[in-house]
Amino acid sequence: MKVIICGAGQVGWQIARHLSGERNDVTVVDSNADLVRRATDTLDVQGVAGFASYPDVLDRAGARDADMIIAATHSDEVNMVTCQVAHSVFGINRKIARLRSQSYLDAIYSDLYRRDHLPIDVVISPEREVAAAALQRLAAPAAFDTEVFMDGEAQLLGITLDEDCPVLNTPLRQLTDLFSTLRAVVVGIRREGTLFAPEPKDQLFAGDDAYLFVHRDDISRAMEIFGKKSTSQERVVLVGGGNVGLSVALTLERRAKRVRAKVIEKNRSCAERAAEALERTIVLNGDGLDAALLAEAGIDRADAMLAVTDDDKTNMLACVRAKAEGCPYVIALINDPTLVPLMQPLGIDAYINPRATTVSSILRHIRHGRVRSVYSIGDAEAEVIEAEVLSTSPIAGKKIHEIDFPEGALLGAVRKGDKIIRPMGDTRIEEGDVIAVFVLAKDVAQLEQLMQVSIDFF
């Protein structure tokens, strides 16, 4: 597949890294020649320096025979015009644009993106993706990472195993025997900084970060088995009232079960905008690092605090201050992945990486076959891919133990009709089934070969 990626920043570079590693023909375009050079020096991609919306620049990038264009520059307007030029001048079939402005995302203007207007096939909103991730973290406070799959019927949970975890030093094969009715699978383990797909003989140790794929109805039981308590979030403090914080607060207000939220925003005009949009949420104008303001927001009585400003260090320090003031659960928005190792030493319970959520959203629309969802884990170290099995797939009609899955891949769940089951060796994968697979980044291409569809489906 020939793909043009416009924008060589964090998101564009990461998408290029994924696609080039899977033997796609990738060209990166950016007005910053240094960013283009970084991409071509570190990745197996071609690069063009220039403005992505210029037809001659896209022509040099190979737009005449490109299959897809991904517009992920820092300008919404450049991304929109790029998709228009790609459609009108070069006839590129698939166009994805990252848009940040809320006005462009308003549902009442969605007609704007019709093929005879602005022909954008997929619109990705980083703020909305991050807000959704934040709400998922709040819903599972014992987990440092979480994502829903299979229409909300299954969930990926990342949990850190403590010394009092009841199943430490137990082989995973034995866990399956002990809890035969539990629809949960340990699909990934991070130990001493290394992420891997475990084998049945592997054991769990204190300090491990374990990734569980769990049926929605079995989440509470699974968390209890792994030594985690489920708690409800009734009082939440949000530090940051921008697009992300406002989106989270609005969603909390709409919930049937009332959540009492308070928002702290340093910028006065931004605080006033949030106050006008929110009906039941108190908005405080001030610094989220101010102990007196946190006390006024009731941080000592809050069940959780979410720091979502546009500054990583502010978010981290706000979480540390909130913990010191008695808040039991804190979440930080972190753009710089090199800061993630500091989360545990600082006592920060969970984090959200906007780049990872945006990359996951874009990958969801790129994968081969009938891919329904993709979630990127860590610093693009692994993915969880949910896909429908077609009749042309090499795995259709085979039992799981007969399928030659890559070493870094592990099946988390199989959906047959309306029923989600835990995969066993003698489970037969059939046409129409939906599978969820954890796979290390190095093995994604090999896994896609197993799920590849014939040319008839394109």
C-alpha cells in the first residue's frame, strides 16, 4: 500500500514508523526539512520538504498513484485543504485528517465532509480521543491503562501487581484451571521495562505490569482475583478546563449516576468559557498547583483528580500535590513518553498519552482486512487488534492450536455471534468470528498476513 503522511511531528512519525515497518511504501511530507530528515534517517521512508497542501509538493510525494493520504499537520486548515487537493487533483481514494478545532467537529456541520464538499473519509479529533481515554481511566481506577473492545462487551486492563496479589508465582496455565469460568486472559506482561506475550508456563511477580483482556461482566471478579478493589468515582477534580477537561466535565454531567465534578482553570477566558458551557459543575479560576485552591475544590474529599492541562510537568506536579493533600487516585495527561517511567516513583496512578490515542485512532482506519479497532500500548511497543475473520483468511476454519501465530501474539477473546468466549486450544475460528489479539510491534506484519483478505474485498 502506498501512503503519504503529511506532518512529521510526533503523530506523523509514529504512523510512519508503524507502516514502514510493515513493508508499506511510505512518503512523509513536512514544511520543516529537519523533521523530514529525521524521518528518512531513522525510518525506511521517503521524504519531501514542502507545504502539504501544495499540489506540486503532493505530486513530488507520489500522489498520482497513492492509495491513502493522512493529513496530520499542526494546522486544521492545511489538513482540510490537503485532503481536498488529494481528492480533486490526484483522485486519492482514502483520506484521513486530524482536526482539533471544536467548530469543525460540531455534529451540525458534519455535512461539510461529504465527497462533493470537503471529501474527508475519516476525521480524527485528538481532544475527543483523549477525553474518551480519560473517562475510561476514571471508570477503572485500579488500572493504569484501559480500552474497550467488541462494542463495549470486553475491555483491556493494565494493572500493576502488588506484593499482596493472591495469584503471584502461579503459572498462567494453572490460573486457567483454577478459574475455569473466568473470561479473562493475561495477554501481555511488562517486567523490568520489557513487554512480552507470556506463555502458559510463565508466572506473575510483584511489580509486573499485566495486561488483561476481560469480558465486561467479569471485570470486578478479575480485579478481585488480581488483588484490586473496585471503587466508584463520585467526586472528581479536573485541573485544566480546555477542550479535554471541558469534554470530560460535560460527559460527567450527562451521566445518569451523578458525579460531582469541579474544574480548576488558570486562564480566565478559558475558565469563563467552561463555566458558561457547564450547568452543575463548579469552575474555579486559578493555578491547579495552589494548595489553597485545591483545598477549596475539596481535593481531600475527592475520589479522583484528573490533570489535563497542555503542560506535562504541571500535570505531574498537580497529581503529586493532590496525592499529598489526600486524593487517593490521580491521572496525568502526558505528551512526552520519556516521562512515563517517572509515574510510579511519583505515585501517579495512571496516565494518558495523547499521541498513543491519536495513533490508535488512525491505525484503526489503515489496517488490512476487516479491522474494527486498534489500540497502541506503551510507546508503540505493542497493539491490541480487533478484527473480523473473513472466509479468505488463512485462519478461518482452523482450531487455535493449529494456527501458527507469531511468537509475540496472543489471542485475548473470540466473539461468535453475540457470545464472547475465552479462547482455548480447541476453539475453532470460523468465518464471521471477531477476534482480539495482543501483538508486539515487531510481529504486526506477520499477524496481518494471517488475517489478510483477497483483492476482491478492496
